[in-house]
Amino acid sequence: MLLSIATTRPPATDLGFLLHKHPDRLHETELPFGRALVFYPQADAARCEATLLMEVDPVGLVRGHGFSDGLLDQYVNDRPYAASSFLAVAMGRALRSAMNGVSRERPELAGEALPLEARVTPLPARGGEALVRALFEPLGWTVGVEPVAAPDGGSSPYLALALTGTQRLSALLNHLYVLIPVLDDDKHYWVGEDEVTKLLKRGEGWLEGHPARDLIVGRYLIHRRSLERAALRRLALEAADDEDAVAAAPRAAPEDALEKPLRLNDERLGAVAEALRAAGAKVVADLGCGEGKLLQRLVRERWIERLIGVDAASRDLERASRRLKLNLAGGPPEGRVTLLHGALNYRDSRWAEADAAALVEVIEHLDPDRIPALEAVVFADARPRTVVVTTPNAEYNALFEGMAPGALRHPDHRFEWTRDEFAAWAGRVAGAWGYQLALSGIGPQDPTLGAPTQMAVFTLGQAEA
């Protein structure tokens, strides 16, 4: 049985950094029931393909661990030849770092959506092509299925599966890790409570909202009702937490609770969108995009050609993807919105094409000693034509009911600037990097304390742009 994964993102050999497997070598992983080999049938700048080949020892399988009551069935079965939970175990051993979305040498690459092709063959599908499509298509994959004929030329439950799409490699591997045993509807080892934990870890961010969630849980846990109930209960709690987070429930976000009576978030997003529109922005990078609220506001605007969201929190990116319905029916066209996992204090060429950047309520979450690095990345290196920055006005906090003097609006804020402090910072940055500056307030204007949010719009002159 084999699993092949390929990409055409140049240079395609970067796939080796994600898999932690050098394309010029054969990589072998010993397993309790055989061995897994990883090799590259093709590795050049245009296309790179890695193959995981499973070799299962049928004698080793039953040496003290028979999985069938019939003696003959212990040795004569499809386990050495068809993809199953054995392949999932091999993936967990040989490709663990890639499944976890970690790349030591290229951390930014691990969070990038890549054009991917995957093939699994032969794959037992107890439910046929319809089930295969019902499992993979809601996850954004284009599915190809070829039947594998029985030796006598008749029909069989086996098929060759092909998946294509633009997603993170870790997402592909986790989808396969969970769904291959689901299609087989069997497991070669004892399933206990630890399997619930594995299922929830590998299904994080997609399983709770999958239309076939209950079927996936039931088959993955080999229909053990107590484990199914435990898994579904935890998934329901996670889904509720995500709903609360997306809806910005006050108990989850103190800042939103304070600002909600003013409808400040809506007004802030509207002001940023208008500033970007007035600047003639076509490609916008939302830096520190979080759960995608600004992206959701901007994706409806026809004057924007492309949106790029960047955030250091992978879970927030998953929520943003669901909020925007990326790769799903009703979502934006493929390629119009790109979500990137990355830190804002490191240079990142993936969003360098943006002609405008927005940092909406982001800068106050940074330690002050990291702000110069952010300035260099945004204003000196990427140098978009327009940069919009919003941040709380610390003076206005005195008007929030129940807020203690000197307190910050959110426990993760490292500081909150007064209007003079923000103006001084923005003026210094504009002068240092050759930008023109416009300052304004967002929200109800107090005659003494100003507006609750302050905004700076940095613009390069025509010659610079």
C-alpha cells in the first residue's frame, strides 16, 4: 500500500522541509508490524512527489497479537496490501512533525496553503465512492476515485483515491490519518480511551463541523458506544467554544464586552475598510488577522482583488477559515483569500505583494521591545503603499463603567497609548520611513478624552509608491 503526496509550489523541493525528509535519501522507519519507507519518485523545482510505502509483515502481525479468531484469517487477509489503520500508524511515526504542522528550517512554510496532490492505493472503502466523496469533499478537496477490480475481474471494495486542493500539508495528513481507518471501518489494534484523544487532536478545527461527524466518530472508534458518546460530547463543547469565540462572547473577550455597547468593533472595521478603499488598495494584508473579522468585512468589497490574512495563532486561522468558508460552497473564489501562519516581527515575502496592510488592534498585544522589529518588517521591508493601524485610546478607558483606573481593556494587552503617545510613535515612524501620516479617532468623541479607538493611516508619496 502506498501514499503519495506532491506539490507544484516553486521551489517544489521545499516539500522536503515540511516532511523532514531529504529528497535525495531513502528514509526507513521500523514499525511493530513491518516498516515504512519514504522516498521521492520526483524532486525538482517544478514538481516534488514524496511516497510513503508500507511493508506489513503478516507473520509479525500475529506473533502474539492475533487479530482474528480464525487461524487462516490471521495470515490470509488484506492487511499487508490495502491502506488501513496500519497506514495511519505509519504516518504518525514517519511523518509526525509534518502532521503537527512544524518545520524547524521553514516555520513559515508549515502554515502556508500549498497546491497539493495526494494518492492512496489500494484503499478499502466500505461505503463506496459516495462515502469517499461525503468524507473528503466538505473539507475542500477535489476527489478522484478509480475502482480496483477483483482478481477475477469482478467488483471489489477497493479503490484508488486521488485528492487535489490548496491547503496546508498538515491538514491533508490529518484528514487522511482520521479518514482512512473510517473508510476501512476496522482497526487492527485495541481501541481505548486514548483513541478519543487522538481523534480529537487530529480532527481539531474540522471534525466538529463536518456534516458526517457522527459517522466518522463511530467508525474511527469501531462503534464502541461509550467512546463515541465521550468523543461527541467533547466535540460539542469545542464547537460551542468556537461559536462563542466567533461571536465574541463578553466572558471570552473582556475588550469586546466593554466596547460592545458602543458597537465599536463594527465602526472600527468600517473605518479601516473606508481608509483602504480611499487609498485605492487592491491587495490587502490583514496583519494579525485573528479570527478573520476584518477579512470577512472586506471580502464583500468588489474593489479588493486579493486578501491575505497573517496570524501567529494557528487555531485563530482555523476559525478564520471557517468564518470565511474557505474552500467550501458559498465561500470566496479560490485564491481570493489566503491565510498564512507567521509572526509579524520577521520578514515574510509571502505577503510582500500587498499594496496595503492593516494592523487592527494588534500593536498593543506586542511587548514594547518587539515593536521596532515590526516597524522594520512592515515599513522598511514590505513597504506597502498604505498602512492602517488602530489601537485603543487609553484616556477613554475612564469612561467605561466598572473599569478600574490604570486597567487595560484586555488581559493580553502589553500597553495602551494615550493620544499623545500614539501620535508621537506614528509621527516618528512616518518620518523614519518616508510616509505621510493622517491621524483620526473612531467611535463616540468625548470633548476631553477623545474617541475610544485611534487610527493612523500611513501613505507613501506617488514617487515612492
